[in-house]
Amino acid sequence: MSIIEQYRIEKEPYYRSVADEVELYEAAYSVRMPIMLKGPTGCGKTRFVEYMAWKLGKPLITVACNEDMTASDLVGRFLLSASGTEWQDGPLAIGARHGAIVYLDEVVEARQDTTVVIHPLTDNRRVLPLEKKGELVNAHPDFQIVISYNPGYQSLMKDLKQSTKQRFGGLDFTYPEHAIETEIVAHEAGVNAEVAGKLVSIAERSRNLKGHGLDEGLSTRMLIYAGSLIAKGVAPLAACRVALVRPITDDPDMRDALDAAVTTFF
């Protein structure tokens, strides 16, 4: 198996489109426009990228960005081996060489001096300089960069530079409307539409508390976790306590408010 084959998505990921995001992404990919996905955590950004990679038949290399990540973690480094030192490509170099979609998840978590390494790949040059190796990688015609981040967490210290933002097309994501989110939760968790609808209603109440005690409302991902527990026979109140209320806040008053929302529907 070649190094890139391990990144192919063999089975179609479930994704429920909510607007024209699939068509817009396909158009962007056709001209290899770098794409930025903006939206709250757990609303489907990563699943969307997986679905589009499968639909387009392209390998997908996902990088979970963090503040300790260095440029070498992305582009590659020399490593010691039995025969001396040898170069090992990082995920960005592998994607650029082999024509993958490289997805940098939560890119603002990475330091700005790290993210600037993507700049030559996201304009008309489409090259990746491997300075330590003295090589210039010309991106494969199929190569594309996708980044995601949560604007709700951005601050002066954690935001993308304008010089980075303006290299990307943008797609906004948010939690789907009630009926669509119910459909997603029912499908992914294996519960009936009635239970899924109740979970979505609880989430909608929590999202109204954002900025009033909660940093973020309950995500679709969390609803799927709760639904999965319910589908396995866990009592709904206990499932919601474990998967929804306890993870999102430690504040006793906020927990009481969310527990009350749960008991309203279950």
C-alpha cells in the first residue's frame, strides 16, 4: 500500500446537507480554492470534509492543530535511523506531493508562526518550501487545503491573521434547524424521531444560554452521544446527565437549569 492510500475514505460518511454547501465546495475544489469552514464545535464541519473527500474520491489527511504544533510537525523533519538521518515528510508535504485534501482542524489553536507555512500553498504559487531539506515541492494538481475554526472562541490572541484569512474561501456552519438536526440525531444515534426531537429541543434551550453562563451550547455531536446511550437502554435522564449536562459546565446553577430542561422533555 502506498503512503497515500491509507488516507482514502472507503465508505460513504453520513452527511445531511442543510443548504448549498456541497455544491459550493465542489465548485471551490474545481478551481482548487483553499476553503475555510467556520462554525461552533460539534456542528458537522469535520464530517462535511470527510463526506466531500469521499464524494470527490480524494485522500483526506486530517491534522488536529494545537498550540505545541511546530512548522516541522506540518512539513516534515530529519529523523535518526539505523542508516543515519533520513527525511520524513509531514502531513502537509505528503498531501502536496500526492494530491490529497489536507484538513487543518481548529487551525487557530496553532501558533501563527506555524500557520504561515501554508501561505505559499494557498496562493497562485502552490508550492511548499522544505527549507531544512533544500527542496521546493510543487503541489499536485489535486491538492487542496481546508481549515476550520470556531469564531466563538476567537480573541485578539487567538485569531487568524488577515494575510491568512484572505487566502481562503469561507463556508459558514451552524447547528441545523430543528427538523434536520432531529433527522441527523435519529440516524446517527439509532433512536426514533421522538427521542431525537426531544434531545434537539434540550440543545436549543442550552444554546439560548450561550453568553449567559455557557461558553457554548450543546452540540449535535453531544446529542448523538446521548442518543446512543438511550439506544443502548440507558434511562434518558441518566444519558442526558452523562452526555449533555456534566461535560458542558461545572457551575451548580447552570447544571440545575440544564437538568430542568432535560426533565421538561423526558
